[in-house]
Amino acid sequence: MKYNGLSDKEVEESRKQHGSNMIPDSEPTTFWDEFKETFSDPMIKVLLAIAALMIAMFFFGYAEIYEPLGTIVAVLIVAFVSAKTGVASDTKYRELKESTEKDKCKVHRNGVITIIDVDDVVVGDKVLLQSGDKIPADGILIDGSLRVDNSALNGEAEECKKTQADESFQLADEITGDTFVDQHSLFRGAIVFDGEGILDVRKVGLKTMMGKMAEEWGADIINDVSEGGLTGIVNTPINESGNMFQLIGELKVPYILMSVKSNIKDMLKAFAAEVQQLRDYGAKDIILDPGYGFGKTLDDNYQILSEAEKLLVLDLPILVGVSRKSMIFKLVGGSPDTSLTGTVAINTMSLMKGAGILRVHDVKDAVDTVAVVEKMRAMQE
């Protein structure tokens, strides 16, 4: 089907009415903000409380003044160094982001296909999607068929089939697990595995699912679903050297290293080598994720779960993210929205096998699960 797309005038009208597709970056961190943040650390609070107590003891003649003063000076030095490091990391991140070429996409405009920056997409654009493309906005597939990877949004790496819908089909306002895997809806940040089609853009910028996530949560940690080095299926270098581990070492932020290996033996071998590389680059806060659903069959997932305690040999925190994933509803039937019971069961087993962090949709149920497991552990001691 031939699409003329929007005219230049219609583009400007759409942008005025619906807004830009740009997702604003967070405000740069300041030295003062980082300095104050140090004093929220529980250990710093304890040290200051001790210093206050020692000052009181000094006035009663039970302590020397140099002792609490020394503690206060040490805390101030720690706060100063932490603030300097935080500002330097934030500055480095922004420099790397500025040096990275902006994502582009192909759209029908003025009767021809034009390549534009993703930030310039507007509601009503007809975007041509092909294998390897990153979806630039939320909308409906109105022509063709695609297989997409929604893992950047829902952690589910399995290919999701999309077929064309009539242009009257409405994009859901309330996004659920089922919406991600319906037949026609497409979301910003997902990757096209295969196929070709036309996206009718319905939401842009902060109104997209990706935009809402960025606005609500911000970013203080890097969750890498590529197991280091490259981002996404299209193999786009994360920085000029293409080295994710080097970037983590430079930014000094917590890092979740997720495995795409399909068995525990290969996973352990790869994790050991990758953790050493990360430490060589100066990374410190490393969290391991076995990557349930990524590069694994249904049987692979459950075999890894049965041996998950072997990951503890690496002496690092283990994160588990199985919430409402296909490894549950493919086994017991149903859909993501009916997979809470299976999620709780796997989370319970994971905690018993040493996992320390759960990535979930249903927070209250996860908190209850943790409380039950901790009580069981206490009774066994």
C-alpha cells in the first residue's frame, strides 16, 4: 500500500498538539546534591551519632575533643570524595551520550520515504519498520507483519508476532502484560527481529511506555541484557570503543550482568571471566542475573533454576526476574496476567537457593514472599 504520510505543515501541527518525541534527560547532578546524598548512608549516620555522643562526653570530662573531631573530619572527606566521584561519573555519562549518534528511522512524508531522527517523529507519522530497526514510538502496525523483541520493556526475550490491524484499532491507554504481546500494538524501545511493516504512531515522547518509565524511575543502575559489550540485537556499540565493561568502570554505577547462556556450567564460566574483566576496569557493584527467558528453552530455564545455588560460588548478589514470564504460562497455561502464582513459586525457590534481589511487577506479593522465606530461614538456624 502506498502511503503519502504527513506534510511538513501537518508535522508541525501534530508536534504542537501532541508534543515532541524527545525524552528529556535527567538534570545534571550537582556537587551539593551528591554531597548531601552521602549523609543518607546508614553508616555515615552511625558515625555522626557516635561523634555527637563523644562531644557530649567531652563536656562531661569523659572523652578528648580530638576523637569526635577526627570522626567528623573523616566523614567530611568521604562526603567530598563521593561527591566529586558522582559528579565526574555523571559528566562522563553525558559526554558519552552526546558523542553517540542519534537513532534514526524511516518515515513516509510528503509522498516519499525520508530518514529522520527518532526525536523528530510525531503522532500520525507512518514509520517503515524493517529487520533490526528499533521502534521509535508507540503505535499500531497497520501494514505488514513483524516479529519483535520487547525485552527492553518487559524483560521477555521471546519473539512476539505482530500482524496488521485496521487503522481504527485503538492503542490501549492502560498497558498490561497482555498488551505487550497482543497482535497489533508496538512500543518504543522494542526491536524488530524480522519482517517489514508500517507503524502508525499514536503516542510520542513522555506519553510512550518508555517515556513514562524514564520519567517515573530515572536511572541509577545499568541493567545489561546483552551480557556485555553490545546493546540490543542490532549490535550498536555502547561507546566509541564498543566496550560496555569499560563504560561501567568509568561511570562507577551498579551493574546487572545478565547471562544469555543456556546451562549453568557455561554460565559460571562466562560470569567468572566477565566479572574479572569488570573488576579490571574498576567496576565494583556487580549483580548477576541468570537471565531466565533469554537464549533459553523452557527446559533450560527450569534446569538452571534447579541448579541456581551454584551461582553463589561467585560471591556476588543474584538477581532473579521471572515475573509473569512465558516460562510460567507456557508450562501451566494462561497468559502474563494469570501468572502470579507461578511467579511467587519460582521467586520462593530462588530465594531459598540464594537469590537476594527480585525484579517483579507485583510488589506486595514479593514482599510477602520474602517475609515467609526469611521466617523459614530464621527457624532453621
